[in-house]
Amino acid sequence: MTTKAAPPLTSTRPDRLARLAAGWFGLWGVLALLATITGAGYPLGTNDQGGGGTSLLRLVPVGIAPSLFAVLLLAAAGAALAMSAPAAGIAGRWRMPLLGFGWAVAFVLAVVVPDTRVLVILGYAPILLLGAPFGWPEVDYADVFTWALSVKVAAMVGGLLFAAALLAWQRRTAGACLACGRDGGGAGWTAPATAARWGRWAAYVAAAVPACYALTRLVWAAGIPLGISGEMLADLERTGAVWAGAGLGAFAMAGAILTLGLVRRWGERFPRWMVGLAGRPVPVRLAVLPAGVVALAVTAASLGFLSSPDFWALAAGFSMSGAPILFFPVWGLALGAAAYAYHLRRRGACDRCGRG
């Protein structure tokens, strides 16, 4: 009689992720070197005319920023290549320095570089895409989708890619399951029942902030000057900006409702009115990935807000028009926590290691 061997907890996937991250960093490191040599092509910080005033990178002199990025990216490429090697060779004294450096680089790329511009584009994307065939809103798309925006999005993608490679390597060198990260210890705060409790509060907070923001923009469209003067509302109506704000408010309200799905049954199984999907389980990634991307974008924008003097001027003059924006940092963290709690609650037993 033969018994089926347990599937291995390691695989070649971490190597692929690390090598892919190394290639990404190498490419962008070369581009940063070219910007250093030519003195052109660096679109961030004070060179960013579309949103550099709310970016932490404005504090880095343009003259040295490309060379700093070149060093950072090429060093990250080397670290990623080191992580693609067999774990036994570098899991000793170099493990913690590599992890510390790697997570710092991933944070800078995914959170510091993107700033407020990425969140703005995410918010206005439905309006821009739906209105483009009808010539509304009247914007020059070349001024919207700029080289600076593409660099910020690429930085976020690269940061997430490196984070995935880091997480896989961290699990591999710690002897944990590559698929779920469990190591056989006690579940603690990650247990499904516990995650359901703290995830519920996180979801409520993450839904309340965009709902309050949406309320202010929607009442402006209804002609009510909530938190602003009548003259300002008239100017918004004259330019049509009030309808763009209403569209953004509707998008934020839809996001708030979807956030509640992270703690409601209809967020686990498709509701009856969804023909063809009714009653089927909602794929975990379908809920977690969009929520994670929005949480990341909101957190990145919050760093820009917190570093901007205009943000603190707004905080000093507290009003219903700007109050919801003051809570964006809380929104980003709460949404990320709610998405993670949803993942912990629904992931079930691991197909690879059997734990769960």
C-alpha cells in the first residue's frame, strides 16, 4: 500500500518573482542613469507640473534625484537577484538586512512615489472613459495621462512586484508555507473568528470616510452649498466642475457600499439579482485586489496631503467641504485592514500545506 506524499512547501515560483523584479529594477535603473547623464527625463518632484506640490519627492533636489533613484533601483536589482538564489546560501546573517532594505524600497516605490495623482486618476477614470466618446469633460487627455503619471504607476507596479517577491522569499527562508504563510504556530489575531471581529470595525470606518466625502459633492450638485459659499458653488456650476465632483462622489459612494461587502454575506456570495452568478461564491481575489489597490492609492495620496502646507491650512479651517479629506489617512489604513481581514476569514485550509 502506498501513501501520497505531502506536497512540498517550496517551489520555483519565488525565484521567478525575484528575477522578474530584478529585471524591472534593472530596466528602470538604466533609465534613471540616462536621466542622470543627460539631465532630462526625470518627471517627479518639482519637475512634475501636475502634482509635484503634494509629493514628498519635492523635498529631494532635482539635481541629485535621478542619481539617487539609479543607485536605489540598481541596488534593489542586486537584492532581488540575491533572493532568487537558493535560500540556504543567504538566509543567515544577510536575511534581515535584505528584508529591511527590500521592504523599504517597496514602500518608497508603492507609496511615496505615486502621491495624489494616482488616486485622482482612479477617481476620475470612470468619468473620463464614459465621457470620452461624447467630448465631456473638455480636457486634453495628453495633459492627463502624462509621462510623470506613467512613471508613478510603474513605480507602484514595481513596488507591488517586489513586495510579492519579498513575501515569498521571507516565507521560504523562514520555513513557512509559500502559499499561505502559515508556519504551524498559533493563529492568534489572524484566526478567522478574530479577523471577523476587527475586520468589521475596519470596514465600517473604511466605508464611512468616502461616504461622507460623496455626500458633500452630491449635495453641491443638488444646489446646496454645504461647507462652501454660494459664490463658490455658482462658480462650480458655471464651469461644470460641480458635475465632475458629483461623478467622483458617486464613484466614492459606490466604493463605500462595496467596502461593506467585505463584512456582508452578499460580499461572499453573489446576490440573486446577478443573473448567471447568483448564489456562487465571490472569488476572494475579486474583492481583495481592488480594495488593496484603492487602499494603497489612498495611503499614497495621504502622505502627499500630510506633507503639504495646504493640507494643514485646510485642517485649521475645518469645514464640511474639506473635513472628509482630513480622514483619508484613516481611510487608507482601514480599507487595507478590512481587505486583509476578508482574506483571512475566507482563505480556508491551504491546498499546499493543509493548515487552516
